[in-house]
Amino acid sequence: MSHDLEHDVGGGGILSNNILWIGVGLGVFILIGFILPTPHSILEVVEKYGFAKKMMDWEIAHSVAEAAHVTMLVLGIIPMAVIFFATEAIPIGLTGILMPTLAYFLHLLPRNAIGKSFAGDAPMFLLGVLAMGVAVVDVGLHKRLAAWLLGWTKGFTVPIFVLCISMAIVGSFISAHAMCAFMTPVMMAVYLGAVAAKSQGGRIEHDPALAKFLLFALCFSLNVGGVGSPAAGGRNVIMMGFWSEYNVPMDFFTWMKYGLPLVPILGFLVAVYMLLLFKRKIKTTDLTPGLAAIKDETRKMGKMNYAEYVTFGMLILILILWIVGGEELGLGGPSLLALLIPVVFRTTDWRKILGGISWDAWFMYCGALTLGALLKESGAALWLAQTFLDILSGVGMNSGFGLWVGLSGLSGIMTNFMSDAGTTALLGPIVIPMGIMTGVHGEPWAVGLAVAFATSFAHFLIVGTPNNAIVYGLGVYPDTGRRAIHPMDFLKYGFVLFIISMLVVWVVGFLVIYNIVGFPDGILETAKTALEAGAK
């Protein structure tokens, strides 16, 4: 079999010079964190909003100036982390470990707060989801999933449209992260069947472009499904909570009226975009052999056996617990059952689970959580948000459509650097009062939806969402175990799709759906009354 797999991104040229990018990353960090003077606006933010007092209470700063210096250090870490994650100047798992290491040695957060970013609900959730993917593949259940979903399709174009549209819709109601774990091995199984059918002489001629195409089509489709309903993610529920604080709550069905019509459109555009982007690069343009191979293997497997029933039951149980468990169980608690159940019921060996988990992806994501905590607790995220909002005001985008575009753009960019829930939690308390004060009808809901919708589009950085980390971690060639995706691929293929996704929300969402569905009478006045009452 051919082991000469290549990455068409980062495989040569300047991006292959790790020493150069390590130097660039460290240089940017030193420049921002230790050389550039601290802007007066940062001093104002850390003092006015209590960040300085909090840091002094934590004993990581002894004055406003020292607190502002901590904020500058965090602002310096951001571009360095992005450079390291994108170029893999050092392994992405080590870049993840670098985040808490810097937080410890530079005293940027209290020690217990740093540890929580590696042991909280989100890390346990990702760990369980990665283990879930290993268990599903080990018993062969992923092949049945592929046969159920795509087995009736043939050719190349039809399977892709079915995949993208169906995954976008499913991702609106069922955990997109879980679907990534289920379907990533499916995509690679279809890939291997397709290229094996075209290969000759018993030697598999790999088609890296096809592998990337299938994996990114899956990942991006599940990402965009996040706008469809409150069940798609915690950030939507967080925004609904902010509306309740202003006495203008939104129910589940009402959210769907604004968000769900966007989902099939976005899924369709993901398919079109991926086809236009990859069609000329792909050598294997018929997925039928891969799909047929999956169906044949499924038939040879016969009826579902004990291990498959246990694994399928585990998936259903975890999904139910995610839906009904609420805040009591979180996402991490049910996810950990994916490490326990396969071993207890003897369907998957414990060593196989440990060996199959992508620890590189896990450490990378945990490091991103640490970076998100640094952004939030240091005031760096608030300062960046306010700076952006000042720019919006300066160009006349401080109300109505202009405000929605600006805030959603800010939210979309930020969610690629920190968690979607963290982005919503940070921006929600800022943007809803901004919308109320504009006096525009329906603004409390309009700006909240604008921010929440955009957090689904973490397409262009690997750290933006667990979906990206899962696809990166589980997306390996079945015959060699080598990764099919390079971190830079997310930026290369995801940034343009991010722009397309935002344009769909701006045009279809803001100009069409907002006008057709409309906003209830009185929500602006009710929210304004609540805002004024809270200010007294």
C-alpha cells in the first residue's frame, strides 16, 4: 500500500520552516506583551469594569497598571497561538499545553482557574466524544450508519448534497459534535472504498484532495446547522437566558422560525462551495464504489450483534442525557459513559480506546479553552469588543442592519478564537443593551440572534469548535493511520466559507427572514423598561 501521503497545505515552502514560524510567533508575543506601551483604553477597561480589582483580589496584580500589563500579555498570546496552531510550528497538542504553561509561569490566572480549563465540563465532553468515535468504529457501527444515510445514493454529486443538507439539518437538533464523531470514520471508510476501487495492482493510490473534501464537507455542514434551533448548542440557550433577564423571552419554536429556514440554504451552499473548490483537484470522482463497499460490508456483517447493540444503546443513552440532563449533568458527564460502557460491557478493549483517542486534538482544544478563559478574565476580550464597537459607531453602523452586520461579524471572528458559548456569554450582556438604546423596533431579539447565529461559523481555525478538533483527530487514513487534514487547511478552506455563511445570514436572515417573520410589538419597550429598572 502507498504510504506516500501528502498534504497539499503546509507541505513545503515557507510554511514548512518551523524555526521561522516559532521565531515569528515568539517575536509577536514579545512585541505586544513586553515592548509596546499599554494603550490608555486598556487601562480604562480593566479599571472601569472591575478586572483590575479582580486581579488584585487574586494577587496576580497589585495595581491597575499591572492588571493592564496582564491584559497586554494575553493580547500577545493570541497571535502567537494562532500562528502555532495554523502552521504546526510545534505539534498542536504542545501548543495547547503552552497556553496553561504561560498562564502558570506568567501568573495570568489563579492556579485553580488554570486547572479548570483542562478538567472542566468541555474537556471531559471532548474526551468522551473522541472515545465514542473509537468505540463506534471498533464494532463497525459506523458502516451501518453510512449505509442507512448514504447507501441509496450513487455517483459523486448527489451523495455530497445529501450529506451536506442532511447533516446541517440534523446538526440543528442533535449534538453536532456527536455526529462528527459518528460520521468522520464513515467518511474515511467511503473514501477508502472509492480509492481502492480505482487503484490497481493491490496498491492503494491515495487521493488526499478527496479525503479533505469529504471531511470538510461533513464538518462545515454540521457547523452551519447551529443556527437552526436552541437545541443546537449552549450558546443559543445562553442568549435566550439574556433575553429573559430583560423580560423578553423567546421560545423554542420562535427561534426556529428565524433560524431553521437558513439551515438547508447553508447546507446546500456548503455542498456547492466544496464542489467548486475541490472538483478539479480530486482524482476519484465516483463515490459509488465506496458506498457499495460499505453496503457490502454491512451485508456481510449480518444482523446487528451484541457489541453493536450495546454501542448503539450507548449512543442513544448519551444523546438522551445530553437533551434532558440539563445543567445538572452538563455535556461532560454523559460523554464519559463512552469510556466506561464499552469496557464494562466488553465491546471495546480499554487499551484500544486509549490508543484510538487523538490526544493531540484533546490537548489542543483544552489549550484553546485556557486561551478563552484568559481573554475573558483579563478584560482582553471586552477591550477588543469595545474597540470594534467604537469602529462601528465611527462608520455609522450603530443601529439597524449596520449594527446587526457589525455585531455578527465580530461574533463570528471571536468564535474562531474562543468557544461559541464563551463568545455569546461575553457579547450578550454588551450588545443587547446597545440594541435597546438604539430605539429600533425588535432590536433586543435582532441583535441577540445576530450574535448567536454567527457563533455557528467557526470554520477557519482548528480551535474554533469541537467539530473541527474531532474531524482533525478522527480523520485518518484507514490503511495507514496518518492524518488527512493539516491545521492550515481550516484557514485555507474555511475562511471563504465563513464569509459566505455570514453573507447568507446578512442577506437572507436580516433582510428577508427578519422582515417576513417580524418581531412582536412591545418587546423593545419591555426590554427598555427592564434596562432602566436595572440601572436604578
